[in-house]
Amino acid sequence: MALIVQKYGGSSVANAESVKRVARRIVDTKRAGNQVVVVVSAMGDTTDELLDLAEQVSPEPPTRELDMLLTAGERISMSLVAMAIADLGEDGRSYTGSQAGLITDAAHGSARIIDVTPGRIREALDAGAIPIVAGFQGVAHDTKDVTTLGRGGSDTTAVALAAALQASVCEIYTDVDGVFSADPRVVSAARKVPFITYEEMLELAAVGAKVLHLRCVEYARRFDLPIHVRSSFSSHEGTFVMSPAAIAAAIAEGRAMEQPIISGVAADVNDAKITVVGVPDRPGQAAAIFGALADAGVNIDMIVQNVSAAATGRTDVTFTCPAGSAAKALKSLQGKHESIEFQELLVDDQIAKVSLVGAGMRSHPGVSATFFAALAEAGINVEMISTSEIRISVVTRVDDASTAVVALHTAFGLDADGQAVVYGGTGR
């Protein structure tokens, strides 16, 4: 008997009919001889609606109370799914994150899981029941307050529970048939990737691919837990996210083809570019800039420092960060103006980060040449460049993002013959 953890996103439980469809899938999985634990997100756009409601009441709501409000969305979903399962003749039991044993730190809005004690979940399984767990939430180990894990937290909840329960696989159900070589809403000819390594998926998640959350992939890699990304709207096999060794074994057994050089192309249009103009070119200035940003909790991605001007002895330092953190970054740097001695700060929120990801880059020359030739042919100017062993990222104008993704997808031979199917929602 296999133990399977299934996670259903907001688009999969968007309305009553969707909830019933999900319940039938869950019951079918159990009746096929498996133990099943289910994690659910809030229905449809419930979380966004709750955030809007909070903003109407208070422009800066206390984070503790905001967490208490937002967790209501998942509690609604878990109860409805449990009811639908009961209607099909099985015992569905709903649990909040705290009841399921998700222990976190006390960082409201972005809590991290520090322990999982799924005693009640095991009891339910032993009794032949199907536990339905509210995703995205836990309980702080010290204050005992309800916490939320941030966007995509239901993915992390599912993987953490699967690891703690030593599940065979964690199935992440969404509204597309798996991980694609590009967002199928942008590239209609995107092709489904049957297998992908944790490393490649981490890079894609970090540069804008929305199908899996970064933290959930990190957690899965740590515990070597296979993730199966698939659609709740079809019965098609999806994408398996696994270790390179597991993929090599699948290839040897004939269950998988040789891995392509490039896994995918992604774009992130939610970044901002900030330039610190006229920084004195002397030791310690970069440390002062990024120390101030670190103290303010601003995540930095790409960094470029210009060659200093001989006449002035000053240089410009440019970096990208999430657009939502730009105001915080500017405020933190303004507070260090006297010590850093920069001349001015420039912010540009009309940028996009376009990235190419593939483990084959390590051993195949010419990838960079093809990458930049494709962008040049499409008439796209590159403002910043960043690379890793398996990724090339560039900053372009936000209006050029879709064109760049399509051009790169075609240039690297990723286009499929048919069209990718998006069943509904936003891909999560």
C-alpha cells in the first residue's frame, strides 16, 4: 500500500463542481489501494479577495490578524472537500495546519516550517480515513499564534507533510498537465517536460515559472522526495521532479528519454531595477550598500557594477529586486546616504527578467551564442546579464518579455507540434 500526498491548488477547487471532481479523484486513489493525505489551497481568488477586504478596513493591518484572516480561505476548502468525500461514502477529516502538526517560526506572512509532527494525520490514516489539511498555514512554536507561509505555501505544506510521513510521492495538482518548457499562456507551442531535476526546477521557479513554488522544491530536494506535477482536470501523467540519479534510473529502465539540453524558458515581470549612482570607488562601499539592503530584508538577484570613471573616481552599482520591495530598498539606502556617499538613486519598474534553464548547458558549447543571437534577431536589447552553471538570465524591457520568451523557445528547438492545454485559472 502506497502513501500518496495530493495537493490541489485554488483553480482545482474554485467552485462546488470542482470540489466534487477533486473529491472523486481522491476517493478513486484511495479505492485503488493507497493511503491518501490531501492538502488544499483556498478556493479560486479567495486569498486575493481577503487581502482586498483587509486593505479596505486597514491600510496596514497587524500581521498577526492578517494571518488569522487569510487562513480562513484554506479552512473553507478543507471542510468542503471533506464533505464531498463523505458524500461519496469515505471518511474525510479536515485539519488546520496547526492540527496537522505544521510547526513554524513566528514570521507572520512568511513563516518557515521548522518541524512537522503529524500524529493526528497518522491516527486518521490508521483509522482508514482521508485527512484533508489546510495548506499555507501552521502554528508558531513559541507564541502558538497561527502563521502563514507566504505565496505558494500550500505546495510547501504538501511536501513537508509528505516528507514527514515518508510518502511515496507528492502529487501537486494544478490546471496544466505538468511542467512545460515555457508558460503555455505565453507560448502556445510549449511542450510538457516528462522529467526534470530538482536543480533545474529550482532555477525555473526562481526566475518566474509559476507551476511550483521555490521553497517546496528546496524541501523536496532536501528529503529526496519525488514530486509529480499534474492536472486535476485530466488523467494524463504529468512531470516528475526528481534527483539526477532517479532520472538516470528511469532512463535506464526505459521509462524516460535522454534529458534535453534545455529544460525551459521563463520570464519574471515582477522585478525592479535600482541604480545607485555615483558611489565612491573604494573598498567597503558595496558591502555598505548590500548590508543596508540585507538589514531591510530585501532579496537581491542580479548585480552589475560599472567601471569607475577616472575623472571622478565614482561608479554606479545596479541591482534587481522584487518590485514589491523597491520602496523598502530605496528607503534603506536613503538612510545610509551619508556613509555610502552616493549621488542619487534611480528606480525602473518596467523591466523583465528572461531566463533559459537546462542542465545540458554544462557540457554543450554554443548555448550563449544561440541565446544572444535569438534576442538580437528579435530586436531585443539586453540591459543586464547573469549566469549560473545551468541558467542564463537577462534584463529586458517588460514589453519585450513575451517576444523574448517565444524567440528563445523557438531558437532552442523547444516548440511542440500541437498546442499546450490550459484548463483554467492561473497555473497554480
